[in-house]
Amino acid sequence: MAHSRHYLMCRPDHFAVEYAINPWMDPEAGADAATAVRQWEGLKDAYEELGHKVSLINPIDGLPDMVFAANGALVVGGRVYGARFANAERAAEGPAYLRWFTDNGFATAMEPTETNEGEGDFLTLDEVILAGTGFRTAITAHKQAQEFLGRPVVTLQLVDPRYYHLDTALFPIDGRNVAYYPGAFSAGSREVLRHMFPDAVLASAEDAAVLGLNAVSDGHNVVINVEAGELALELKRRGLNVIPVDLSELRKAGGGPKCCTLEIRV
Ligand code: ARG
């Protein structure tokens, strides 16, 4: 069942690829901010056409990855668990996002002591929060989030540097089921996923390589990179409404629709 969502986004006015903190980023090749803004507007329009509410945080000059709002925090039940970035290049984004929440009336906000990149590595389902580790978010943050949010957190081990955040390899289709690319996970975590989600959608290496797993579902409508053709077909076959978007410029920094989207769950 679809229901209306509230998302926080950040216009990529200062977007650029000027350092490399994941294998997608090539500072020599760079990226074009104007193209990124146009594509990002398409994503924002898609959410608004679906009836979702979009709030905006002001982009900050000198923080070219700030467009990737998913990394800014994890918000569950109105509680805001702040981000603490793994790389110095993005460190200033943590306090900037936390500040947006405190300025906007979220009283229960925690500045984390443990390294974590928000919804990039924490994906919230009805009964459980799935949490990635291996490249960015520390397991100690999984424990801290569980204590702060009072929800069970299940650790999943990421093993492929191209899929450095959990949200590049898995997305919740609804509150109970997920789609994922098995190759991004350790053998033990693949077993955990098989056990928890026997009916999951398994994505191919090709669909993962266009960041097809970096999708946003409201339970019925799935906003997904246009290049992920096979995955889109399977989602349709399961009765979901697929909304393709083109975020090819943002992919040059290793991001897709979900990376640009922080869900505010009250
Ligand atoms: N260039 C950014 C980084 O490497 C991309 C972040 C993508 N965000 C995400 N939620 N996967 O940190």
C-alpha cells in the first residue's frame, strides 16, 4: 500500500566530482552541476506528482556531495540520529543536516559519536532496520542507532567497493520486503537476507551496475534509475508502479535517486 511520504532533499547547485571517495568518482572526468540540477528537478517533480512532500536544505558551497541527502541522518519515529561521515571531505555535512532538523522542530536529535552515513547505510522496514557496514558506517553505530531509536538493527556486511553504502545494493519495496544485489554482500549476510526475505527480488549485476538498487519505493510506486530495465520489469510483474528517472550525472559521484532522498519518518 502506498502512503504519502516526507522527504528532505538538497539542490545540487554546488555539485562536482573533485575528489574520489568511491570507485564511481573520477575527478579528471568531473561532472556538470547544471545537468545534475536539471535531473534532480526531475526527481523532485516525480515525488511531488506522487503526492509526497519535499522539504529542502540549503546547499553549502564547498560541499559538492551534499546533494546526497540520504547520508545526512536517519529519522525514525521523529527521532533524528545524526551522521558522522567516514571521509574528511564530507565531515561538515553531518552538523549541517543535524542543524536543519533542530531548526525545524525535531527536539530529539542525537549527535553521534560513531561513524555512520545516515540512510545510506540504514534502511528502515516495519519491524527492523537493516544496516550496512564494511566501507563507511561502523558496527558501533548500528548499536548506537538501535539504543537511540529503540528498533532492532540487523547488521549486513558489504564486500564490493562499488556498493559502498547499503542503499546502493538494496532497497525496501515496502515495509516487509526488499530487492537486492546478492553480489554486494558477504556469504553470511546473503544467508541472513535469504532467511529474512524469502520472497525478495534479486537484481542482476547489470542492474546493480547502473545503481538500479538505489531506488525509492512508497510501497506501490518505485522511483528507479531508467537504465535498470530487467529490475523494472520484475517490479512491474509484481504489481508495482515503476517510475523511471535519469540521474546519470549524479551517478558520476556514485549516487542515484535514493542517495538524493532522506525520508523523514515521524
Ligand atoms: N560521492 C558520495 C560519497 O561517496 C556519494 C554518496 C551516495 N549516497 C548514498 N546514499 N549512497 O559519499
